[in-house]
Amino acid sequence: MPTVTLADPLVWSARRILLLGVTGSGKSTLAQRIESDCGIPAIDVDALAWRPGWIKAPDADLAAAAAAIAAGPSWVFDSTWSATLPAVLPRTELIVALDLPRVVSLTRLLARTARRLRTREPVCGENVETLRSVLSRDSILLWHARSFARKRAQVHAWGAEPGMPPLLRLRSAREIETWLGLLACGERSA
């Protein structure tokens, strides 16, 4: 199905939502808001994918966890990993692409990373970001730089691919807030 707009009733009624966007675009925050406002379980995919000590879970384990969750009646996956897609995409009712300008996602990422370094709050399960990890070759900041163009291309490709679930492309914080205001949360949680 092609890209849909805020006028399409599907964007108000979807119960199985997949968020797509570059690191720092606000996917996890949006998923948590949807859970809080609508009662749709937010799935932290990075927490499924990373074990303590930044050990990546085997793809088979990640796929099995995603399949078990995707079989449920409602969820919002806050990101995608290639291992999760075969289970999640066929059950997805709506893909919401957070296609924000690079400066917005990078600014958010910098602020979030600085906060996490200062507070040592757990991320990706039980892990913490350290100055060493931020300055390493595997840095979340470098990941943003390396993946931005690829994620944007993925948004465009998925929005044009006939076999994909409908895709709602949101390009600003205002559009995100508008969509949240349109969600039929009262009907879903009843």
C-alpha cells in the first residue's frame, strides 16, 4: 500500500504500529507516549537486541522474541532490526516514519547522549553509555551519521512498495503531535 496521510482513517485506528526513523528521531519516546496515552504496549527493540555488556543477542533469539510479541493484538515496535522484520511486517497495520530534518534528530541525539553520560541511566536493556563508547568506532553519534541517508531512503522505498503496510510519513514535531491527537486511544483501551 502506498504512503497514507493524516486524513486516512487507518492512521487513527491502527493497533499494530511499527516506528521507523533515524537514531534520535524520537521513536522510543513516541512509543512510550502511545503506550501511556493509548495502552498499546511499547516494544523496546534495542532492549531485546542487546544483552548486558553490549553483547548482541543472536538473530534467532531476536526473531523469536519479535515473533512472540508480534502475535499479540496490539503493539508499537519502536524500531526495526533485520531479524525482527519477517515476524513484524506481516502483522503491521501502520508504519509511522519519523522523517525529521537531520539537525533535529542530531540535536536530540546529542542532548540524550549527554544526559545518559551524566546520569548513567540504563539503555538497551541493562547497558549504559560511556564516554569510551561515545568516542569509539561503534559510537551512537557515528551511527547517526552513517545511517541517516539509508534510513531516509528506506522510508521512501517502503512508502512506494506495493506489498508493504501503509506508511505515514511525519516530517515535523507538529505533525507528530497532530497524529497523536488523532489517535483513537479511548476506543482502543476500552
